[in-house]
Amino acid sequence: MNAPTALAEHEAIVTDVGAPGASTTGPSSTDSMTSVWEPACAVADLEPSWGEAALLRARQIALFLVSGEEIYAVSHQDPHTDAPVMARGIVGSRGERPTVASPLHKEVYDLATGECFTNPALVLQTFRTRVVGGMIEVELPL
């Protein structure tokens, strides 16, 4: 599960995750021996409700700044077609759950869990995020 990084929390929360001043949200699916935090871009580089693609460790990641307060990272690969298009998806919500719809076939995915609302057989890979010194970092498995 990928919990959002809430920007408002970064000033107040400091956790011991290996980087001074870093805050992280969400349960860890990996540990420091099996994952690495990779810098992706500055928070200021993202526009609210708009995706951007980043290449991290030969992996294409789609980053989303939702409501100006939450940052999500998911695979840039569309689970249905394997096309690298998810950063160009349509950002929305289902109730309180932020979503992205694939720009190709309009499958709707939960940005936090990767669950597909329109086809339960599909799952979008998600990644934890944190902000360190104004830079977004994404936790990737080794």
C-alpha cells in the first residue's frame, strides 16, 4: 500500500528513516536491506492534479501531487496494456480515495493501493514517498 506524503506534515514530523528531516507515511513493505530511497524531483516541479514521469533505477515512475498536499508514486506502466502512460492519466477521486484513470482504456486505479475499481484483475504498482529538503524521494525495491 502506498500512503501519501502529506506536505503539511513535513515541518512537524521527523522520523528515523535514514535521512535527517525526512518524514514518511504508510507502512513499509520493504526494509533498508531490500529497498532504497531514490530522489525523483523537487516538490515545486509538480503541479497539483497533474502527473509527471520519472526514470528511477531503470524503472518508470508516475508522480502525482494531489490537492497540493499529497504525493503519490505509481508505476508509469498501464497494467492493462503495458504502455508507459500513467503519468498522463486523469486524476480524480472515488469518495475520499484519490484515483488516476488510464488515458488509454480509462480503467480507474486507487493511487494509494493500486486497486482497479473498473477491473479487479488489474493492479497498479504503488511506491512509498517522502520529502527530504524539498525533494521527493521514492522507495524502490532493490
